[in-house]
Amino acid sequence: MDEDTFNMDLRKFLKRVGVTSQREIETAVRAAHAAGRLAGKKDVAVKMTLTIDSLGLRHEVNDKISVA
């Protein structure tokens, strides 16, 4: 395995995930705010699930994002 190539491809993937996920979250939060679904809420629960079926990997990250 070429560690440099693996590392570079992994970083590219994570950057793509981060940028697109941020955009999707921002769009959803703005739409919910405009529709009044965030009234009185200080945060929203979020869960990100990473799966690599061929490796049997399933990793979840749970957190909250402030919308106050």
C-alpha cells in the first residue's frame, strides 16, 4: 500500500465530505428557520454515519449544533 497516495486520497475524501455536509446542514437549518420549525430551539441533534461496507466499518458521530 502506498501510504502517501492513501493519505492524499483520504484527505480529499474528508474535505469533500466536510464541504458538502456543511452546505447541506446550512440549507436545512435555513429552511427550517424560515418555516418556523426552529422556534424556541437552541440546538439540533446531528448524527453522521460513516460506512465502508467492503471493510465492515460503521462509525457514528453524534453531537449537537447550536442554532440559537
